[in-house]
Amino acid sequence: MVQNLDAVLRPRMALLGIDYSVNLANIREALTARLSASEQGAAPSAWEYLRTSGSLMVSVAGNVVLVPLVLFYLLYDRHEAFERIESFVPRRWLAKTRDFIAEIDQMMSQYLRGQLLVVGILALFYPVALKIAGLDVALPVGLLTGLAVFIPYIGFATALALALLAAFLQFANWYGFGAVIVVYGVGQILESVVLTPRLVGERIGLHPLAVIFSLLAFGELFGFFGVLLALPASAVFASALRELRRRYLMSAFYRTRTYQDRGP
């Protein structure tokens, strides 16, 4: 193979004024040594690959079966589980604890509905925008992008890479890259500045600035999982702060005035 390659390249390189020589004997010896070493390590490598792949398949299959099973029993026994948890709460705090948990549950429901609404709007925006840009695979790539937005940053970056690859294979020029970048830039601005603060932040009682800062702070502290948990955790924290504020405003320390404040 090396000899045939040399026969093809030598006259073409000579036309460019480049003269080179290939030592076929040294190349043959190096390739032979490498192939011999590969033969000796082929069996252990194959066994390690099969073992790792088998463990991965067992883990995936176990999760596919285990997660729905655990979810089913959690939903089936939720009332009994809640009663057992409530049995540990002091009776004088039970009513207030129920109200606090109900507020958190409502807030999480609002967050999930708002996030699904954002995903639905973007799943409509990206296919239409990519179709206008002329991308043939606009529908699958756009739908994938809209659904992947549920995973912050990682989902958007993966979808953008796929869209750029599709544009490169179709157009093979700078128009495809430019159109995809413009579409995804507009979509990212629409999601970050308009949809998420309005549809998610307002539903869970967070100011748009609080939404942005919580995403940045949790992402910096806890990485990818911090970004996923930023808004739910901030919603719970905001609910706790509101409860503390209500307690403070109803406390005797706040409501009792001093002698000077009472006036003559």
C-alpha cells in the first residue's frame, strides 16, 4: 500500500517542485511491529470492551425498568407516605407546615407548566425559522432544539452543533453557518430575555433578574446540575423567605411600639 501510494504521489509532487524519498523498508518494519503488538493485545482489549459494554447495557436496562417501577410505587403510596411524614411534625406546627408544603407544591407545578410552555413555543419557533432559512431538515432539528432547551446550555449547544453540521452538509458555504447562527441567536435571546423570565419566573413569583442571577449563581457553584436545580431551588427559597416575612410582620417584636413611638 505504501509503495502504491508513493507511485501516485511522487510524480504529482514533482510537478510542484518537491522532491522527496520514502524509505519503504523502515515503514514496513514499523507497521509490522505495530500489527504484531496489536495482535498480542487484541484479546484482552476485546474482553475489556465486552465487559464494559455488558455492564453498561445491564445498567441502562436496570434503570429503564427500575425508574418507572419506583415512580409507580411512589405515586401509589404517596398518601400513606405523607401521613407518616406528618406524624413526625409537632401538632402545633402541623397546619402551618401543610400550608407551607402546599405553597411549594403549587409553585413547583407552576414552574413545570411554565417550562413546558417555553419548550412548546421554541419547538414551534425553531422549525419555522430554520425552514425560512432554507434548511432541509428544519423540522427534526427544530423540534429537537425546542425539546433540548429543557436541559439548559447542554441541550442548546448540542442542537446548535447538529444544526451547523446539517447546514454544512447541505450548503457547503458560509450562508448555512450564518443563517443557523442568526436563528439560534434570536432563539436564545427570545428564551433568556422574554420566555423564561415571563413564563417561568413570574409563575413561581421570581423577578426576571432573580431568575437570571439564580441561573448564574447555581451554575457557578454546582455546574450543570446547579443550572437544572436553580429555578426550583430558588422558588423554594423564595417561599421560605415569604413565610419568614409573614412571621416577622405578625410577631410582637414588629408590632409592639415603643413608648416614644406612641406619642403624647
